[in-house]
Amino acid sequence: MSATLSSAGGIAVRSVRNLLRLPSVFLPALLMPTFQVVSFTGTYRGVTEIPGFPTDHAANWYLPLAVVMGCSFAGLGIGFTTIRDIESGFYDRLRMSPAPRRSLLMGPLLAAWVRAVFAIVLVTIVGTLLGARLTDGVLGLLTLAAAGIGIATVGTGWALGLAYRFRDMRAAAIMQLTLFFGLFLTDANSPLNVMTGWLHGVARINPLTNILRLARTGFLGEVTWSDSWGGLVAIGVLGVLAMWFARTGLNKLDD
Amino acid sequence: MTAAALPTRRQSFLAQTLAMSKRAIIAVIRQPAMVIPSLLFPLFFVALGTSSFSKAIVIPGFPKVDSFLDFALAGSIVQGILFGSTVSATALATDIENGFFDRLLASPTSRVSILIGRLAGGMAYGGLQTLLFILVLLPFGLTVQSGVVGVLVMILGGILVALAVGGLMAAMAIKTGSSEAVQGAFPLLFILLFFSSTFFPRETMKGYHAAIADVNPLSFISEGFRSLTIESLSASAVAQTLLIPLGLTVLTVSLSLRTLRGRLDAS
């Protein structure tokens, strides 16, 4: 176990160092959610006046969305760097090293969590400047962070699994599109009780809606178990499935 | 060839522009993967917006509409054309990268026809996008209050918007000679799009966001298309849909021609 942890730590440290050496690779993933919270809060300010909208501050609704979006792209960023490593041959050297296989998944996952923390901090600061306010104190920050780290885990597993299977940049487009559509086919823009039509049916069964509800619970009132458990279960199930997808992809890479 | 058989300068210019335009339009047709996202994404966002914001039409400041779909059509047209217009400029940058542009410049071809011809693909696509968005959304309840004439004006407006945006991106393509730089500039258009009334009415915005949207030309372009959708045909709506993109076209095409002259002087 200690060998796994130490190898995973080494891989994670390398990935984080790459952020500092190649900020141009990471900056878009930070700027995108920041722009999202700024633009959505400003553009859709009026939606809070729709009868039944759960907050009167657009930033309270869109900050958690931007955090979840940014954290999911933190996971996808790991997929991009893995593709680059596979294409450059570095990943073959990693696979030939005596590092435990699990560390090849844990290392990128730890790095994704570090990236996610950057996104959570930056977007929360910007959202707060735009008027977002926690409605249940620090507990709301914890649920936001849990949702962010959770979706980063899902994004990492999904991105690694695709990277191992495609082994080139074709995987990048699939990673982005699937998560992008997945996240927007939720109550991303407006709550379920305000929604009408086809999207309502899709968003109701989309597990990512539960993760967004978890992220938002501390910005829309008291943090309650009924608003949180669905998100935690979704993170648990999707996280395990995504990491299993990554693991089986890694096995295919070995074949 | 007798003197009478020699083409006049104007005929020659037209023939050159048409030949360049034909090449650009064929290039768009041959690369569906490049243009399909600019059809699908705006439609996806319309579908999303119509479901998410259908109840927003009652909030104070929202224009009087029958459904959010009527309001959203203008946004999808402007968004789609903005996405699609980078395709022509990217193709121009690719021509510069692979040397074809230099061969064109060395030939006895008018500089203006090289440029306008290259942008013609985007213009044709802009008009087609406008028509397609209207046709696709009609079965879902879209109503164009200004009727067939309004639709024709919108198509013409779409062509002009494509030329205006294409001109701006072409200037960038000529300046940098890099298709990567042209695509890298796309987020700037995206930012411009969100700081406008393309997706939501200006009247519901406040503070700095409203201030930027109030001076953003995309707000006025979107509102022109929107007026033709939600109001009956009027001279002011037609003028707004056509004259603002036309004014921008003059500016951006002049800018790209000037950039081209600068490039020629430098070489």
C-alpha cells in the first residue's frame, strides 16, 4: 500500500509541477468556469424573478454550477495530459516501471483533486464578489467542495478510461462533449419546478442533477440531508463506475 | 483576341470573385465536420433554453412573446453564425500557411476578390444557417410575426453578419497567418456573445453587465432579428437587421483589406 501511495504521490506531484511549468494548459480550465459564473450571473440575473425560483441572487444559483463544471474539467484536464503522455511514449515508461498499477490511477486522481481545489477557490471568490452568499455557513462550503471533488473524480475516471482506449486526441472531444451535455441536461439553468417540457424529464433522472443539488444546498437555504444524500450516492456510484472504466481501460492498454 | 472580346475590368473582377467564392463554398460543403457543430450547438441551446426559461417570459422587462422559443431564435442565429464564421477565416489562414495564398497574390487577381471570395463560403453558410434554424424550429411552435418577407430579411441579415464577423476574423488570419491563432480568438467572440442581449433581454440585466450589453453591437444585431420574429414587419426592424451588420461589414472588410495591404508591403 505504501508503494502505491508513494508512486501515486510522485505521479501527482509531477502533474501539479506541470501546471506551474505549462500554465497555458491549465488556465483555460480555470478561466472557463470563472467566465461562466460571471456571464451566467449577469446574463440570467432576471431568472430569479420567475415565481418559484429558490433564490433572489443569480450568483447563488450559478456559482455552484460553475464550480461543478470547473471541477469536471479539472478531471478532463488529467485525461488530456495522459493522452499527451501516451503519444509521447512517457506512459510506456511509466507502465514498464515497477509502480503498482493502482498508482497509475490514484496519481492522476490526486492531481485532479488539486486542480479541482484551485477551481473551487477561484470560482467561489469570484462568485462571492458577484453577490453569492452562503445560507448555512461553512457547511455549505463543505457540500460545495464535496460535489466539486466528487465530479472531479467522475471526470478523471471517465477521461482516463477514454484516453487509455483511444490513445490519441480523438478522446478529448468525446470527454468534453459527454460531460458538457451531461451537465447541461440537468437543472443547470433553472430548478426542476420552474422547468417545463422534455428537459424536465431528462433532468429528473440525470444523476448529475443530484450532484448539482448537493453543490447548491448551502446557497439556497439550510443544508439538509434530503438535499444531500442523492448527490453523495451519485458521486459514490458514478465515481466507482468511472474509476472501474479507467482501470479496465488501463488493462486494455497493457494488452 | 480582339479588343471587344477582352473582358472589362468589372467583368474580370466579378468573374474572379465568383471563382473564388465557388471554391470557398465547395470547401464548406466538403468539410461537414467543421460546420456541423455550429448547427447543432445553437439548436441544443435553444432546446435547453426553451425548457429552462419558458416561465421567464412573464418577468418584468421581458419582451411580449408567445413563447421563449420565439425569443430564442435570434440568439441561435447570431450564435450559429458567429461559430460558423470562424471556419472561413480559418480556411484563409490555412491558405496562408500552405502557401496557396501567396500564389493567389502572385496571380493577376484582384485583392478584394481574393478576400471577398474567401469569405463567400461563410456568407452562404450564414444565410443557410438562418434558414435552417427557422425551418427546424417551426414545427416546435416558432412563429415569425413578420412573415415570409421577414424571413427573407433575416436570411440577408445572416449573410451580412457572417461577412462582418468573417471580415474581422480574416483580418486576424492575414495578420497572424496562423489557423491556430484564428481559432484561439474564438473565445473572444464567445465572451462578446454572453455580454449582449443574445440570450436574455437587456432590460433584465443590471450593473456592468447591462452597461456592456448596452454598447455591444451583438445586442443590436440580435434585437433586429428578434424584432422580426416577435413583431410584425416594420421598417425599423428591417433597418436594424440589415444596416447594423452592413456598417460592421464595411468596417471589418476595410480592416482586413488594410491588413492585407500591410502584409503585402511588409513582404
